Amino acid sequence: MALRFRKSFKIAPGVKLNLNKKSTSITFGTRGAHYTINSKGKRTKSIGIPGLESVM
């Protein structure tokens, strides 16, 4: 079983700093829509649709 490290800090309303073992990222946005930039340069956008469940 692998151990994982992840910690998230709220910096301001709508802004979070995320730390994990391999990179650091900052997330901007609210619940339902956010934009993330990590220390490796990857950028991610996410938008949720109210009432729609994600199925995997």
C-alpha cells in the first residue's frame, strides 16, 4: 500500500494552495467552477453542472 501526501490551505476566498509530494498548485474559483495551475506548468479548468452526477 502506497502512502500519499496532500495538503490544501485556504489563502483567500476562492483561492487555495495545494501541496503534494511531487508538485505545488494554486486553485482559483468557487464550488462548481475552478482553474488550477501547478508548479510543472499544467493548467486545468473544471466546470460542474448542478444536478448532474459524474459516473465512472
